[in-house]
Amino acid sequence: MTDLTDATQSPTAKTTEGTDSTDNTDSATTAKTTPPNGAAVPGRRPPPPPPPLADTATSPAENTAQENTAQAETGPESAGPEKTDTGSRGGHLSNRFLARAALLTALLTAAGALLGLVRDQTIAHLYGAGPDTDAFLVAWTVPEVASTLLIEDAMALILVPAFSLALARRAKDRPLLDRDPVHALLRTTLPGLLLVLSAGAVLLMLAAPWVVAVLAPGLPDTRLAVDCTRLTATCAFSFGIAGYCSAALRAHGSFVPPAMIYVAYNIGIIATILVLSERLGVRAAAAGVAIGGVLMVLVQAPVVWRKLRRCRATAEQTREHAPEYAPEQRNEPGDEQPADEQPPGDRPGGGARPLVALGLLAPVIVFALTRQSQVLIERFLAAPLPAGAISHLNYAQKVAQMPMVLSLMLCTVTFPVVARAMAAGETDRARRRVERDLALAGVIVLVGAATVVACAPQIIEILFQRGAFDRADTAATATVMRVYALGLLGHTLVGALVRCYFSAARPLWFPALAMFLGLVLTTVGGGLLVGVWGVLGIAAGNALGITVTAVLLLNGVARHSVPVRVRHMTGGLVKLSAAAASATGAGWICGALIPSPVPAAAVACLVVAAVFLVIARAVQAPEIDSIVRSVTGRFIDVR
């Protein structure tokens, strides 16, 4: 557990699950390979001796820590403490490991987000909020869609469960397998993916004039936007490779390289702008997108290569020491488990189900495209508005979504855990994990949303008001950001819940349908309100559509996927929202009393956090007590 970048199973460690069912499975496997009377089975070598007890034993202090961690996860309603592994040997990642991984991932993601703000500050300082920036932001739609489709949503939702299933098969049946499931998955998916991504990037470059015409029909000068779009089209290839590497590493329990990709990406963009801005103008930012995409791949590729080579060596070593099975005895009568006792991935009916179900691709891709289409609708509705409207929307959205990004880091880290639990049929374990993740994500995003609404003008002034970005731009962006913040909880719930729906790697169309209904509301609401409120109406339509989508997904998750207690979670989220509303008012008043932006923002942030914790604890909102105990415990330890 000491290395967050390599949490894969060691070659000599037994596969140990966090429940008693694993022990039963191991016993059943032993019973099949060794007769009760101890006689040797013809055609088979005796199985290798079990690993030393020291490999799996833990100290009493570690056992106590495991029980405390399990009780914190399962809550008071559980019948007893849940067993947890202190590391990641058996395919289970311990709660302590997950907490450290989530913290490190959040820190690296925050660093990437801060560099993203520096990137936006650089663009705002050099180009302001005028027509050049609008042209670049039209081209910026390409990496925005590509990151959602190829890194965050579709690629992860398809490949993390696939790699998790491959790893589970490797751990369960490694001595019996002629081919390593992970390498088989790579051979069946990677070549075709490279071909599709290459063709997509080339097609996007050729179709750039038509893409710009569709995205921003009211743009005065389209030539600059077309040039920028052709430069950013390269990310259709680089983002796809980066997303593939991220999914493979996260499924293996390696979280640091995937968390570093946006750090490398933004460094590439900023450096390119600073070097080429005078020569290329705003095209330098588009060239930076292309360079940043390459850096995303380079950050992860060496780690993936080392891990695959290590896994190949481990598989060969395991086959050398595995018991030999005569061909006629590989499927002896009576050896098969009943279908209802086998894991979901190994039930009969044509053999084990494929690692990547083709039927899963369509609903995941449709969901991801529909979700990202919200940005396209906003750009489309804002294009006829006065110059700078698209820029105000972009800057407001980038800052407002930072709490959502941080809140989803925990769900990103625990997604492979939920996927493995669902693959093993451990729905109760998956439910406890999901309920806790939803509550913690709700706390983070609501505190962030309250802070954004309370001190929006101060935040925008600190971040952007310099150079060509003047006071009028600050006022307009801050107002839009406050409206955007109303939909942050909805964005977070959608991002967290969709992982539950696709964690079992089954084709489900309900998330795509819910997202489509939300997109319709965004389009209709934004189209009606833009004539009344201008750019604020577009932001309001976004908040309305995503909130309705979140409500639909929350109500349907128990029926279609993980059996979450919907009523219990809804009540907890309502309590957290009430605490956030009170904290927003208190922070707004305190921030308005201080004229200087930096002290005003600092005081408002402190007031928001304090008021939120007090009220949330008073109404007994979920996970608040555990957060307070954790913070006070660490403070006492430091003292």
C-alpha cells in the first residue's frame, strides 16, 4: 500500500476478497483439484504449496485499523465490521489506500485545474474577451468534447469495467488460461481504436469549415476559427490514447499517472502560448492544445509499458509452476459450478461473456455525446449575442466547475472498486461504497458552490481582471458564474451516478435517455430565456437541464444498477443543500463588507465552510460527523 502508482497483485499473493465468500471460493477450488482422500488425480501434478503465512498475515494493529475503516464505510446499519485488505494484493483496494489515492488524485487534479486557470488567465491577458478569443473558444469545443468522450466518460465507462473483469479472470483462472486476459483485451481493442482515432482526427481537420459553421453560425470571421479547429483536431487521436492508458492504469490500481495528464496538458498549452504568441496570435493556444495532448500520452505510456511487461513475466512464471491438466480432464463431469453460483462473468451460455460487450458501446457513447452537447448548445445560442458572450460563458464555467471536478475525484478512484464488486455479485458492498461516495461528493461540491456564489466577483477579479480583461468583463462573468453554480450538484450527481449504471458492464440505455431529456430542457429553456436574460438565460437552461437529469438518474439507479437507498440519499442531499444555502447567504454578506477582493474572498470562504459544517451537523446530514472527527483527530495529532 505504500506505492499508489502500482497497486497490482503480487505474483505470490493469494486472491483475497474483502468478504467471507472468497474463502468459500478458495475452498471450492481446492476441493476440485485435490480429492478428499488426498489421492493424486491422474494426469495432474500436485498443486504448488501455499505461500508462507507471512505474505498474508497482518499485525493486530493493522487488523484494528481495518475494522475501524470498515465500520466508517458501512455505517451503523451494518451487522458487523467488513473485512478490508490493508493493501491491494487480492484485487481489493483497502479503504486507507483509496483515501490516499483519492487525496493524491485530488491534489494533482487541483494542480491541473490551477494550471488551467493560469492558462485561461494568460489567454485573457493576451487576447481579452473579444473576437479572437471567441474564435479560439469555438475551436476549443473539440478538446472539450474529446476529453469527455475519450478520457472522462465514454472510454472510462467502457474500459475500466473491461480491464477490471480481465484482472478478475486472471486472478481466478490464471493457471488454466492459455492467454492472459489483459493482453487479450489489448489485442482485441487497441489496434482498432488506433485506426478509428486516426481516421477521426483526419476527418475533423478536413471538415473544419463545416464544423465551425455548425458550432457558431453567427461568428463574424470564421477563418481564424477554422485554423484553430484544424490544430485542435489532433487531440481526437492523442486524447483517445491518453484515455485508454488512464482506464488501464486505474483498473490496475495505479492512479498517479492518470491524475497527472492535465498538469502536463496545461503546461504544454501555457508554454506554447508564451513562446509562439507574438508570431501566431491566438493560433498559438490552439497549437498548445496539440502539444499538450501529446504530453498526456507521454506521461502515462512508460508506466503502462512497464506494467504490461511485468504482467507478462508474472503470467509466464505462474504457468510454469501451475498444475498440469490432462486434456480429457479439463472439463470433468461434476466439476462445473451451478450457473447461479458462478460469478456473473463466467456463467454458461456460449462461454464467458466478452470483456468488452459491443452492445455497451452505443449507450455509453450516446450518453457521453449527449452530455457534452450541452456545451455545443450554449455556444450555438451565444454566437449571435454581442462579442465576448462566449468568452464570459467559458470563463464562468471553468471556474464554477472546479468544485465539481474535485468532488468527482473520489468517485474516479473508487469506480474500479464498484466495478469489481458488481462483477463478483457483491451488490451490498457496492451499495455502501456508492452511498458514501455520493454523500462525500455532495459535501464537497455544495461547499464549493456556496463559495462560488458568495464571492463570485472577488474570485473573477483576482483571477482574470488584468490586461484586456476589464471590470465590465469581471461583472458579466461573475453574474454568469453564479447562475452556473446552481447546477453544480446536478453535474456532480450525474458524473457519480453514471459510473454506477455502467459499473457492471451491461448495456443500459436509461442514462442516455435521462441525459437526452436534460439536453432537451437545456435547449428549450436556454432558447426561451436567452431572449429575456441574454447570456444568463443560457446558464440557467444548463442548470435546469442537468438538475432534471440528476433527479432521473438518482431515482432509477436502484432499479437499473446498484441498489442505493434512494429515499435515504435524497433526504441527506436535501439537508446538505439547506446547509449550503444558509452558508451562501452568510458568506455573501461578509464578503460584501470588505472592499479589497483578496481579504473579502478569504473571509467569505471561511464563513461559508464554518456555517455549512455547523448547520449540516445540526440537521444530521450524512458524513458530516465523520468529516468533523477526521479533521479534529488530525488537529489533535498535530498538536
